[in-house]
Amino acid sequence: MTGSTGRALTGAAFLLFFVTLSAAGAAGEETISLREIVVTATRGPQAVARAGSAITVITAEDIGRSGARTLNDALRRVPGLEISETGGTGGTTAVRLRGAEAGQTLVLIDGVRVNDPSTSSGQFDFSLLVPTDIERIEVLRGPQSALYGSDAIGGVINIITRRGRGEPRASIAAEGGSYGSKGLQAAVSGGDSRFNYAVSLNTYDTAGFSRWGYRIGRLQAQHPWPLENDGARRFGLSTRFGFSPSEDVTFDVGGSAYFNYAQTDAAFGAFPDTPSSGIQRFGQVHAKATVYTFDRRLKNTFLVYANRTARDYRSISYYGAAAAPVTDWSKDGFTGGRIGASYQGDLSLDDFGLFTFGGQVERETMKTTSQPVLPVPGARTTLADAAQTTRSLFALHQITIADRLNLSLGGRIDDIEGADRFATWRATLAYDITESDTVLRASAGTGAKAPTLYQRLDPVYGNAALGSERSFGVDAGIDQKLFDGRLTLSGTVFLNRYRDLINFQSDPSCRPDQTFGCFVNVARAETSGFELSAKADIIPGMLGLDVAYTNLIALDLGTGLRLARRPENSARIGLTLTPTPGLVIAPSLVLVDTRYSSAHEQDRLPPYARLDLFASYDVSERVSIFLRGENLTNARYEEVKNFGTAGRSVYAGLRATW
């Protein structure tokens, strides 16, 4: 038995105690059922109580009450989720679910995958997005490849943008504060039963701080010269339109564009504090038609979509003697694109449940370029230009027995042109005890992640013979509401095993010209642990509590060592106080345990605690002012080794709606 498996059993024992305590507290209480509707757990609307999988929902109201400025801030409340950011606003942000790699988490915007095909791991950079135009975020944990295909090994994060409803309305917000930061947000929306619209835009500008070495004593002692600031600028636009010519036909069209300019540092070598910079552009569009046929027994959904990510870097480094360093300057470009179409049918079988089936075809492209500038200028050359097409079929059957037992079984086949073909499955169970508002749930399934275009077809490091990474995962949990729904408790224990993980190393399978190594399927890993969360309305309308805790053991089974950037323990505690109508005060505390920044348990990072505070006051029915304090205890910590984080920061702003 591995150490992580043993820890999972410890978590199961703790969960059993949790179940017993919850059931005892529920006895005799008049409760409210868990009837919140989600769309990610089964590719369609379903009550949380029937889902069978661990899922967390973050609403626009949650985001507004917490004052989350970035998508990272909004996601930190999710159990089982870990964030690594390289040096503040504009830095690359990686998100991991239950210890899976960042590229093993599938990211959707309005149901469309947006992971970047041009990165080595295929991960999505969360620094691009802000929560201004978000209606809700659904985080589905555990392997979900049977529903969504490649990349969904750790889970799925579905970002659902705002849809216009009701009378036309508009809003504008402006803020400014520490590090020379200033931002502006604006939105208009409205709609009725036939037509709806929502448009939002946002800008943000900050002078920032040095990404390398900022407030890190050991680095400043080694390099005593003044560090240059690394600023950032961001712009975003999101649109969504809906039209319903009849009760049985609906059209939905949306698109978004994001621009991010950030000054960066090399973060390695003798001169890491360099004037490098990067520009990242992302755009996506989708069009969806929903048509009901056969007396609304069959729901047909047709979707076409396209997205593109372009990253351009001005990479500057220095080498040689400190007195007269030589400048190495190059311009590097990475472009990833995706275009696809899908069909999904949802067929009602009455007492025999719901049968979901469909297919998808998607083409991914990648192009990388480089141009030397110094010390010897040269022409821009194309290093890689590759594409691949994936064709998929999927099916899912859901059935409810005696209005209590909810079962689902699904599978999917993905066929990747010139590469791999894999089949995955998933089964879920949810038992809904409506009398006590208790839900017992369990799920099991397999996951797969196809090698990225970069890993397969890069001319220098690629390996065309790569196979897919595979996983098996299982979890079990409980959701319990108490005291007329004022207290919600949730607990989950999980175990995931991974094989054929792709590493970069020297290997006999590498080509003779790959002297530094290539990508190969060699690694195995295991993650296990438990997740706990609680949400309480302690004093209705005046005091609320939101707590999330994760215990995670993530091991490289080849070495027995801990995987990088996975803390064993992490937690978030949030309070919402409304001492008087119109005034909201929301402090939050993030606690993160010791972890390693690099593989093989290298670069140990100490634990940290970060205290934030958000307060808002309604000056009138249409105008409010807000104040946000971040890292109020001025904690010094690193999420990634050698990359600094902001010190005590204060921001203030005004919001108007009409």
C-alpha cells in the first residue's frame, strides 16, 4: 500500500465521522433540498443533488461579494484547486485540480474548449480573464474525458458568460490603488423571451513590481542592484446574443477578445532581472442552435466554434562578465488555433431516463517562429507549423430510480489523426435523501490526455510516436444541508492514478539529433486526499461563513517523491458581514502548506497565510463605493520559486448602475 493510499483511507475515516455528525445534526430539522442546477456535470441541465460528481459553483453574486479582481481570486475558494502565478498581474497562471498538471485540466468558455494548442502542455493561461463578464463558474473535479475528451483528466472548469435578462441595464466601475494600478469596467445587458444581449469590456493597467526577486530577501542579498518594475496592461471584450424565434428553437452567438501585455523577467541565470516582455492575444467565437423535435422529447444542439491564441515574446538575457555583459535578444512567436463543430442529442426516455449522444470534429493548429535581434540580427524563421484533427463520439445514459437513486454511465471514443485513439468511461451514483436534505454520491472513471502538437511535432524536441497519458479516478462524498438550509456541508475523498505521463528527458527512443532529449511516455503518478467545505448563514442577512479545505498527497510513483507545486494542506476561510443595510465587509484568509517548486523535491517553499479584505457601501440605489485590501499582513511568499508576490496593497473604487 502506498503512503498516499493510506492517507486516502484516513480521509475516508474522517469522512465517515463527518457523515455521522451531519446526519445527527439533521434529525428533526425542516430542510431545503439541494436543487441548484448545473450544466457541466452531464453536458446539460441537472440538479446538483443528482450529479454524482464533486462540483463547485461560483456565481456572479459570490464574485461580487468577495470583491475578486481576477479569475485567480475567484477560483481560490474551490476545494481541490491549486493556483501558481509567476509574479503578480500579467504573469502566467497555472491551475491544477486534485494534483493533476495544469494541462490536464480542461477549460471551457460557454462550453467551448479554449486550452492553448501552442503551449508544451496545452494549458490555458487564466491571467487573460477577469470576472467582469462571468455569470457563473462550474468546477467539476475528477476524470471527465468520457464527457469532454482529451485534457479532462483532473477535471473541467466551465466559465459561463453573462446572458442578458430583463429591462436594459448598464454599469460602470473604476478603481485605482497600489503599484500605480487603475482599472475600468463597463457593461450593458437586457433581454426578453425572444431576444437577449450582453456586452462588457474591461481595462487594467499597473506599474507592477519586479517579477523576479521582489521582496525575496535571499535574492536581493545576492543581487543588490535596484530591481526594475514589470508592469502590465490588459483589455477584454465579451459579447453574447440570444434569439428565440419560437418556443422550440433558440440561437446563441457569443465572442470574446482579450489582450495582455506584460513585462517579464528571465528568472534564471546570472542576470535574471531583464527587460523582457510578452504580448498575449486571445479571441474566440461560437454559434449554437438548439432545436426541440418529436414533441420536445429530443433536444438537438448544434455548435460551431473557433478560437485563437497568439503569444509574442521579446526575450532578453545577458551573459558574460558583469562589467561588460553581452545582450542576447530574440523575438519568439507562438500561435495556437482551434476550429470545430459538434452535435448533441438529448432524448427523453420517460421513466427510463435520459440518453445523451453526439459527435464532434475539431482541428488544432500550432505555429512557432523565432527571430534573433542581438548580438547578430537575423530573419524571422518558422520553427514548427503543425495541425491535427480529432473526431469523437460520445454517449451518456442517466436514470432516476424511485426519485432517489440517480445513476449515469457514459463513454467516449476520440480518434486523433496520425496519432492515438482512446476510449474512456465514467459512472456516477447519487442517492438523494430528501427528508434530511442529504446527498450521498460516488463516481469512477478514466481519463486521457493526447500529446500536444508541440510534444509530437516540434522539430527539435518532438516525438511523433507519443501515446496519450491515461488515468483512473474514483471519489465518494456527501452533501448535507442543515438548519433550514442555513448550513451546507460537503466532503469528498478521492484517489487518482496516472500512467504513461509525458516527460522531457534523454531516452533511447529519441532521434540521433535530439542530443538534449525528447518527450517520452515514461512517468507514473498517484494523487489522493480529501476535500471539505462549509457554507453557513450564521445570522441571516448579517453574517455568513465560507470555508474550503484540501488535503492532497501527490506522488511520483517512479521516485516516491512529492510532485511539484502541490501543497499537502491548503484552506480558505471567508466571512461576509452586513452590519447595516448597504454595507458589506468580507475578510478572507488563505492558508497554504509547504510545497516544492521543482521536481524531485527541489526548491522547498515555506507555508504562508494571506489575509485580504473587501468592503462596499451603497451610497444610493445606483451608486456604491468599495475598498479592497490585499495581503494585509504583508506576508512574504512565493507561489513559484524566485517570483515575487505583492506586499500590502490597497485599492478603492466606485460603481454605478442604471
